[in-house]
Amino acid sequence: QVQLVESGGGLVEPGGSLRLSCAASGFTFKTYAMSWYRQAPGKERELVATITAAAGGNTNYADSVKDRFTISRDNAKNTVYLQMNSLKPEDTAVYYCNAARVGSSRYWGQGTQVTVSS
């Protein structure tokens, strides 16, 4: 069955870094666009970053994380990453991995908590 398993969340001080990983299985990973979403308490889930399935993987970012976060993928390992630098308290949220392809179901991971606090 399809699985998306996030890891790498935790507690970090403002200005620190974390790298999230999402290991995928049960579908043809390299043909899916992969995204990271986040949801803070009391707020709607928002799109953070996307990397396409195309060779080279085109990327897009929310304005709030541009120049701080980097999404990447390793199709040989069926894994997508989110490198988060210069973290701010407002980055605190549960981060979710998402897989999407036109004409196919969307898949979600269970989420990993990121807390930015001193």
C-alpha cells in the first residue's frame, strides 16, 4: 500500500536548521510531483514547497520560505527532502509530505512536528 513517512522534525532555536525527509513507497515515486505542506495550530494547511516529477525537478516555494527552505528529491531512494534554514518561530507547524499526479489520487503522510522556540 501507499506510504509516505516523514521524519526529521523536532525542537530547534530560532535561526537554526532542520532537514525533513519523506520516504515513499507503494507508487511510482518518480512520476509524482512532491510537495511539503504545513499546518500551524488554528490555521489552515498551506503549501510550502513543490518539486515536479520532470527531470531536474522544477521547484516552487511559498513567499514566506523563499531563500530559506530548499526542496529536493532522490528518485533512486524514493525520498523527498526539505532543508529548512534560518528558522523562525512562525515556521512552527506540523509538516506534511504530499504526492500528486494528474489523473491519480493524492497521497499524504502522517506529518512531523517542527517547533521553533528558544
